[in-house]
Amino acid sequence: MAGAELTVLREIDEAAKVHPTARVGEFCTIGPGVVIGPGTVLARRVTVTGRTTIGADNVIGDGSVLGAVPQDLKYGGGETWLIIGDGNRLGPNVTAHVGTEAGGHLTRLGNGNVLAAGVHVAHDCYLDDAARLGAGVLLAGHVRVETGAVIEELTGANDFTTFGQYSRVGSRTPLRRDVPPFTFFSSRGYFTAPPAVVGVNEEGLERAGLGEPEKDLVRRAVRHLFQDEQALQLKLREMLAGEALCEPVRALCEFCQATLAGQFGRRRETLRGTIPPEAKQYLPAEVLARIEGGRSE
Amino acid sequence: MPKISSKAVVANPSGLAEDVEVGPFSFLGPEVTVAAGTVIANNVTILGRTSIGAGCKLYPGCVVGSPPEGLAAEDAGVCLIDAGNVIREHVIVEAGGDANGAGTNVGKANMLMVGCHVGHDAALDSEGIFANFTRISHHCRIEQYVRTGGFTGMAAYATVGAYAFTTGYASIDRDVPPYAKVQGIPFRVRSVNVVRLQRCGFDAGTIAALKKAFRALFDGDAAFPAGEKLDSVQASSGDEHVTYLVESLRRSAASPSGLRLQSGPES
């Protein structure tokens, strides 16, 4: 009985590699190019399609669709991937698309991320580890979310934005530029002023495991840099040239410098039309060789 | 024969053209017709008196032709989807709210990205691109070549003019003039949507004429331009697109709410 039910209530392609300890719920559809690791649980009505690899011990909520083709009109149907690491928790109706040829062929979620209901992860996004995305968060294409970032409900990110490590973005923020690490970024007076850094993400400092003296240095650096964003470049240069900085403060300064070196307040703008370093890091070597070979021809 | 998954429920397979594909766990009601070349993925629900045109793509989890909130299925109107539309994951297109009315109409080659909503009796022209979570309310009219940013919300009966662009989170509480780029809550007209016009092959003279008209008409205020301003802009430019802009604004300004469709459909 169990065997018959398994095949009638699920559509699992014969070519899909589903680990025997993975659990696939009713009315799930799994395409031929899919790999699902041990202990991963798919709830009901989940669709996994495209060239999608899901690691171990993930939980995917009802109605989620992973690995569908990107919404980028430049996508021409090439070989592109969605790779999901281990221990992620995805709520219901989460959507994540595979990458595009122009953007680096890869969309990636790392380990231990939490994506609440209705989150959308577009093509060529890279989430590192332990990020938390609230319900209805919308990431446009080519967005990078660094480790431990928290994005609250209904925030929408412009394409090519970067969320720094252990930063936090308030709910409903129309985000157009990079969020520096360890900061709290918010829309302030709801659309009367552009969103900006409004303080330190204290919870992030805690999660990053910083000691009390380091926390204090980060707090002072954030206040110094963002209380008044005038002459940010100058302040950064002074700080980096001055006395030895502790690691988190140096990371903050270097992040801001890279952002200033980009366009429109987005460091990743410089990566338009190139294969970004993340894709080089996470794509399988033979795939990368093939892609780079195809580009140089 | 259409390629229907053995795990799909298609109440009336004769309503499907020869090469239509239907994925597993999809449900197509008894009065649904689907034209040639359309691909319906898995877990798609199509209800009511809905017809889908040729070459459309429907992605997992979308619902097309569902009766509007609170209406019994038999009282709902039609839902007409024209050719070449892309309807992405979790999109909802409602059927019409009047059993004998014109119903919900989606024109040719629109793209509705993940999570969009099209309310009952809305009318979309052609070639629109609607970013994720765009909410098109009931009785809205979207003219051709419109683009919206994510989370754009529209009031019922709103008209969005041709070639307009709404930025992310824009709140459309009154009619959007054609050719405009609008932003904010509630929205303000920011500029001419030059990029779209160039891509659609408008010549430099027309774009310059529209820019001049926009400078004369919009000052960052929410109110529609006054009648005298419209008269002088119309008198000073012979361009047909400027005339269309002025006429659209005149019709919208004539309605107390700024929603020209609220007083009934245009002739």
C-alpha cells in the first residue's frame, strides 16, 4: 500500500537522485535534474525542478517552488544551477530560481538559513549561512546576503545589493544600496526619507560572538561613520590608515570602501556581465571550466 | 492528443488544443479551453469559464479564473487570457465579477512574475511586465508596455497609462499618466520613462517633446495639472503622444477620485 501511494501521490522523475532517508510529501513534483540529500523533508505540493541540488536536513514548506527558470528576459535556457546547502528551513510558498548565463550560472543558499513564508530568491543570488529572511522578503537578481544577516518582513532589495554580515534591515524597506555589516538599516520615516543606517545591530554583535571591547569598538565606528554620512570616504581612509583596527571594524571599513567603489551605492554593480567570485567558488570545477571555455570562444 | 499527466485532473480534455501540456496535480475545470502550444506546469489550478491563448506558460502554484472573493462559482464571469502570456509561480488571476460582463482580460505577451495578483474585471493590454507581488486590483486597466516594480499596489479602478513605469512599493491611488515614471506612497510623477520609450523605438523628437510637456505639467505634487496648464501644453505641441498624455490627464482629472474608470467604462 505504502509503495503504491508513494508513486500515485508524488511525481518523482526516474532520473532524480532522492536520498532514501529524504521525505517527500503528497503532491510533490521532482524533476529529472534534481538531487536531494539525506534527511531533507519536503512538505506537500513542493516543486523542485531544473538543475537543483538540495543538501542534507533541510525542511521545505508547502507549495514552495525551487529551481524554476529565472524571470530575467536575457535568460536563454542555458545550463544554470540552484544549489542549497544543509540545514536550511524554508517556509511555505518560497520561490528560488536557478541562475542565468550572464550572471554566473548559479543561485546558492548556504547552510542554516531561515526563509519565512513567501520569500523570493531570484536568479544569481548568494546567501551565505545563518541568514534570517522574514515573510514576503523579495530579493531581486544578483543579491548577496552575507552570514548572519537579518532581513525583516516585506523588504524588497534592488538587484546587485549586498547585505553585510550580521546586519539587520527593518521591515518594508525599499532597499537600493548595500547594507554595511553589523548595522541596523531602516526606512526611517516610511518613504519620506531614503532608508539609511540608523544604528548598530546589537543582536548581530551578539550572534557574531564578539567580546565586549570589540562590540564597543564597532559601536563607536558605526556612530563615527554614519551619524553623518558626509565625507564617508575621507573618514574610511583615515580609519584604515590609522592605528590597528580590530577585525570587525576593519571588515566594516573595507565593506564600505568596496561599496563606494561600486555604482549607485552597490559594490556588486561592478560584477555586471562577469562570473562573480561566488560562482567560481561554489560551481563544480568541470562546470566552471566549461563555462569559462564557452565565454572565451 | 494533448500531453496530459496521468496525475492531472482535466474535466474536459476536448477543450485543449493538440499540443498542450498539463503537468501532474494540475486541475482544469469543465469549461476551460486552452489553445495550442501552451504549457501548464504541475499544481496549477484553472477554474470557471476561462480560456487560455496560444503559447502561454503557466508555472507551479498559479490559480487562474478563481471566482472573486465571496462570489459563488456559478455567478462569476469569464477570464480571458490571450496568447504568449507568462504566468509565474503563485500568481492569482480572478475571473470576472459579473456572470454577463466582459470579465477579466489579459492581453498578449504579458509577464506576471511570482506572486502577482490580478483582480476581477481587470483589463491588461499587451506586453506588460509586472514584477513580483504587484497587486492589480479589480477593474484596473493597464495599457500597453507598462512595467511595475516589486510590491506595487493599485487602487481599484486605477488606470496605468501606456509605457508607464512604477518603482518598487509605489502606491497607485489614482490614475498613472502614460509615458511616466512614478514613485512613492502615494505616487508622484518623477520623469519621462525614457528607457522604455527608446526601447520601443520612439524618436528623439517625441521624447524631447514629452520631456518638455512633463516639465510644464508636473511639479512633484500629487494633484493633477490644472486645466489651463493642459491647454497651453496641448497648444504648444503638435506631437500625437503629447496630445494623448494631455487627454489622459484630462479624463483622469475630471473624476473626483482621480480614477477615470470609477464612473463606468469608457466608450
